[in-house]
Amino acid sequence: MGWLVQILESIKQEINAGTICELDMESEPASYARIPRDKFAEELGLLTEALIEAVQGNTFTPLKVHISWMCKLRLEQGVRLSDIMAFFDLYETAVKDAMSIYLKEDLVSLNKYRREIDSLLDRVRVFVSEYFFTLYEETVYEQFEQLRTINEITAYLTSSLDLNEVLDFIVVSSIRLFKADCGSILLIDRNGCLHAPVTAGWYDASSSVGISETIAYTTGVMEWNYEDLLSENMHNVFKKENLSKVKAIKLYLQELTIGVLTIGFRSARKTTPVDQKLFETFANHAAIAVHNAQLYGDADFKLKQRIQEVTVILEQKRAIMHCMREGVVAINADGYIDLVNHEAKRLLGREDSIIGRHILDIIPNSRLPIVLKSKQAEYDQEQEVGNKVIITNRVPLIVGGAVIGAIATFRDKQDVKILAEELVGLKSLLESMRAQSHEFANKLHAISGLIQMKQYDKVVELITLMYKSQQDLVSSIVKRVKDQATAGLLIGKISQSSEQGILLRLNPRSKLGDLPSSFSSLSMVTVLGNLISNAMEAVAQLPAERRVIEVYVFEGKQHLNIKVSDLGKGIPEPYKKKIYQRGFSTKQGNRGVGLALVKQEVKICGGKITVNSRENEGTTFWIKIPVG
């Protein structure tokens, strides 16, 4: 490791310059090409330093910390995972090129250190994929949570006449969604003085007044960090409340400042442009709540004057709803649709007006009527709508203890599948790496022994043999299977099964070009991966001569054929009709999902699946997917 650290220290400038050169020559990924070169060079320097520190300390932690920061930054910049992976390919090329030049006279060391770098960067890719997908899931969850909260605030605005109750809910929601520690809404009275009808989390309620007075006579949104403060009074407030950051925004009514919404953080917290928009939305709702209170209090005197203003505000909210990326459908207590936005009509494939029609006439499998009866919300549920699968939330609308309707928000699952397409084969890759690590460990011991014996020719011969064996396997599969995700899955499964003493064979007649348009790489990996995994479990405990699995993939003129056969124990006759039911399994644990997913993917693309199984003889699954 010491020599490798010295090498990386010596060539780190070449690595960084080489990566930028590779990026400029490829002009891809485009999202990276748009990053200013000075900032990009600085990021590359940090990455290389983290790589050197990881090698020096024989720990993945430095890279893990740097990559976590990088993934969050790239997600905020709208960079796709495939672009990040492409960047790491260019970075790996630059590292290897620089090492090749530095160690051109020492091929044995070069091969050794290249393998160590390969292993470390492969681990980086796996971590990037897992962490990026986790961040994406958190982002989607936060969007659903934000939308749900806005809906709840809207419900408060329309159902409660108690201004303090509405403002308290807005403050509490702001603290929760922004992970703040304290918050308040202060209003300006007729004498121009601030008073705080709602505060939460402050050590001293007067602290919120001191902060709000600073913004009340300035403009827009204000954000203060402790180190940026100039006012002695603000320093004292921050110190007393142990704050590190405060975010505040004025509430407007007819261009008149009527109050201030403030939230405070006692620990470091970065806010994003999305947070900014959400914060403004909360401020708008608080202003609407104050406005409504004024309307209720002065109804006899100002009713006609305020109607137009309320109409404008409602139109703004309606415009916001139609601009949302989530579909929204609301029904009344009788199940008839009384609200739908443009995105919902697009996802449902409807161009006509559906308001006033019963929800079951538009979505026959809708569960909104069930939500009406149960009064129980349902979150993050999958549902088939036409030829789409959506992820939906369903919430009953309850006023005064009575259900007045229900609302569903949903998104096309394909949005998530786009990211999943880029992550396809990740699990197989990880399992393959784990399987190969044992094999390479043994071979490295052999190489180490030969080096100590000074049998350098034998070292080169063994390395060449190892490389050729792996290359033959990869070349054989890639030559017959053009879809990269499928090829990667097969390579990974072969390595995994080899470690378990299972012979996984790809039928020599297998041949696969481009997948049918209705059957994506994700669908293929879902189907083939689950079938192979089930087959491996079926033969795992059997004698060596029966631990055999054969895979056949062939693209004909009319159908894509997928066949997986094993010599396992077979499927008992009573279970054959239940194997595709989600949750059904003869094994312990959270199982019974794989074949249900296989059946779902095959059904969506109009394919057929058959199974031929005999107890104590084996099982064959045969799937046909239409090509046209």
C-alpha cells in the first residue's frame, strides 16, 4: 500500500489533468461538460486526495464521505446517475493511463496496482449507485410529504375559523419539513408593532420578535448564518438561542407587509431552491389565513370588496395545482370527481372532461371509495392504470368529523424506473464482486508466493491465464447477448453460482440483440434474475451432479424466448397455482415477491409464461415475449 500511495501522490496532477482531457475529448457526459473547469478541477483534486487517503489508511471512509457530498451536489444540479458513472469511467481511464506511464518499466507492479485501483473504483461505483438511489427515494418521499402537508394546510384554511390554530399548524409544519428547531409567525398590528400569536421551540419567546423586527422593514427572504452577523443585537439573540442559522420571510397582503414567518436552526442545515419555494408557499398560506380571518371578522363591511381577491388567490392555487408534476384527483362524499389537474388527465390518458363522473367509471380499480368508508389514508401504493403503473397516495378529507371526500396524488412509476434502468444489474454486480473476491484472494496468495520464490515468469503466466479465463467468459456472453444489462446479469450470476458450487450454463444457441420496445432492460433483469435466483435456491442443497442450471435466451422473428431449467426438487402439485401470488412462499422470511414480479412484467408486455415441473426431477420456466 505504501508504494501505491507514493505512486498516486506522484501522478495525481496527471490524473486530474487526464480526466479533464478525457472529458473534453468525449464531450460526454454533457452535464459534466457544462461544469466550469476551475470548479471541476477543484472537485477532481478532492476526489484524488480522498482516493489517496483511502489507499493510505486502507479504509473506504474518505471516499465514502467525498462521494456522499458529490452525489448530493449532482442530484441538486440535475445530473443523472448514468452521467456520474460515465465520469468515473473517464476518471479510471485517466488513473490507469497515468500509472502505465509511471510504471512502464515494471509491468508486474503495474498489473498489481491496477487491480487494486480496479477493486477500489468498482466499490466506489457500487456505493455511488446505492447512495444516489437512496437520495432519489428521499427526494421523492420529501415531495410527497410536502404535497401532503400543503393539502393539509389547504384543508385547515377551508375548515378552521381559528386563525391561531391555522398559523400554529403552518409553523409546526415548517419546523417539521425543514428539520428546524424553532419557529414563529409574528403579525403587525394596527399600530405597526409586531406581536407573536404563534411561537414554538424558542428558549425565550422575545427572541423571535428581535429577529423579526430586523426583516419587517426589509424586502424578500432573509437568511442569516451566525458567522455573517453584523448586528450586536442579532449576535446576542443567536447566542442566547444557540442558533447557527435563521431563515425568515415576510407575509404580504395586497403588497402590504402584515407579518413575518421565521424558522431557526441550532445545527448546520443547507437549504435548497426547492426549500425556498416551499417556504414561500407556507408564507403565502399564512397570509391567506390572515386574509381569511379578516374576511370573517369584517364580512358585513368588506365582503363584496374581498370576493375578487379571494378569486384571484384561488386561481393562483389552481394554477399551482395544474403546474404540479403529480397527478391530483379529488372526489366528493358520493364518489364523483370534483377536481382533477392536467397531469392526472395525462397519466390517465384522458382528453375529455371527467369532472362530475364517478371515479370508478374513470379508474375501475380505484381505492378512493374504500378510503371514503375507512377514513384511513393510504400512502405510497402501487396501482395499475391502463398500461401504466403509478405510485399513489390517498387521503380522506374530513371536516368536523365527517368525510366530505377524498383526494389522490400520484406519479408514473416510469419516473422511478428511469433511474432503475440506470441501476439495473447492480445487485448482480455486487454479488459477483463478492463471489470473485474469494477467488482473487486465493490467486493473489499464489502470486505472492511465486514472487517470494522469485518465479517471475510463473507470475506473468498465472496472471495471463487468469485474465484469459475471465476474458473468455465475458467475450462469450457479450458476443451472443448484445443487451448490456442482460449480459452483465448473466456474468454476475455465473460468478455467484460458481462460488456456491453450482454450474450455470448459457445454452450455446442463445442469441439476443435489441430487446422489444415493450420489454425494457429493467423488465428483462427482473424476469431473468428472479428465475435464476429461484433456480439457484432450488439446487443449492442437492448433490453436485444435480446442481446444474441452464439458461436459454433467443430472439426469434415473432417472440423473445426466455427459458430457465434446473434439476431441483420441483414444485409440489398443490403449489403450482399459487406460485405467482405475491407473498406466497414455502421459505421462511419476507419472501414470495420474485415470481409475482415476473408475472407482472410478462403480463404488462403481453407475454406468456408456462412452467413444467416434476417433483424430484426439476423445473423449467418458459417465457415468450412478443417482438412486434
